[in-house]
Amino acid sequence: MKFGILVNEGPYTHQAADTAYQFALAVINKGHEITRVFFYHDGVNNGTRLTTPPQDDRNIVSRWSEFANTHNIDLVICVAAAQRRGICDSGESKRNGKDTDNIAPGFRISGLGQLIEASILSDRLVVFGD
Amino acid sequence: MSDKGGTVKKLMYINRKAPYGTIYALESLEVVLIGAAFDQNISLAFIDDGVYQLAKGQNTEALGVKNFSPTYKALGDYDINKIYVEKESLQARGLNQDDLMALTYEDEDDDWAEKNSIHIVSTKEMSDILEQQDVVFSF
């Protein structure tokens, strides 16, 4: 089965970011496919490489990056939500006159159309949030 | 857009949060507007505090945030005309349909007659409508 995953909450603040990851892992481990993981609302904060959690805690951001790298998963951050919250790649950074970017490896920034498309192409869209 | 397969699914957006206080309502509406370009079968549901999103006479001046409620009136122009509001949620908040904005669309199959987009439905009816959907976005 093909799953689309929508993550609507930020890391460390809300369980949704952890549960979405555990669910995504289970999808792959059970032999299913993930069409895309889409990050929206504060969920975009799952994709900043500047996150520095305490060493005895899980690293939610690098966990996503490794997951994407290992299983070739498309992690997409909503551009409009990202701009509001200060998440940018090098292109966005230049376009908006910022001095740096902060997107984590394995993530890319794109539009909301990617969410709609994922919902159409998937057998199930699973939403993680409040 | 990027979906050229011609698939038409039933997409439902559930709105459960008050329009201000958190950004969920505004960002949900942004998804709805972008999604309209994909020519899918769209419905919107307003339940719990989400019913306040459609309240008439919203004024955000003192909040210092943008009043985005006029945007809902444009939904009809995007062919989004199935808007379900849960009766029990309205009643629990002392509201009825007269407290909501009038949302309408022009029916191309009926000589562009102006029709009401808002349907007040019971929890049971809402659950039946949800049952029929292919995709449910929950904000």
C-alpha cells in the first residue's frame, strides 16, 4: 500500500513528530511504500539542521535525514509555512536576502501542491497533529 | 498541475480550530485554495471551535492579525461549494446559521443560479459524509 504522511507539529514540542517517524518506519518495515512525507504548520521545524538536542535525547531532525537517505524517501517542507518560521534552503535564502540557510539533509522545500498530489497518489493519507 | 492522471478523489478538509489564537485555520485555508487547482471533489467540514471560522462580522483589529474571513466567500469561485457545518458544534456555542457568513456559489448546471454552499448537518450525517471520502485532511 502507498502511504502519504502529513506532519503538522514541531519536534520536541509535540508527540506527533515522533509518532509520524515511528509510523513511517513501520510502513517501510512492513514492505509498504511512502509516496511523500509532507511537513506543514510547525511541522516544518522538523527540517532545520541547526537543531541541537541534548546528547541523551533523540535527534528528531537527523533521524528524518537518515531515514530519507536509507530508504530514499521524499521529505517535503511547505514553502509558505517555512518562510513564516524561518526554514530555508540556499535558494530561498538568496531570494529573501538571508545570510544563511538551515534546511537539513534529505529535506526539500516546495509548495502545497506537493501535499495535494501526495494525497491523490497515495492509497492512504495519514495526518499527524492535534 | 502535476497530477496528469485524471484521478478525481473525494477530498475533505476538516476544520476544528478557532480562526485566531493558532494558525491552523489560516494555513488550512491556504491548502484548500491551492488544492482547488487539482480539480478534485472537495468538501469542507467545520466542527468544534472550527465553526467560529465562518462567523459573521469578524474583527481582528485589536488582535493585530489579519482578518482572513473574507477569503471564505471566494470559495464558491473555486468550485468549492460543499461546506458542512456540524449542528451540535453550533448549538454548543449558542450559534445558528444566521450567525455565519453567507457562502454561495453559482451553479453552472442550473443557469448559474446563486446557491447556498453551507449545509448544517448533524454529527451522524457528518460521520456518513466523512465515511464517503477518499482523503481526509484534518487541521
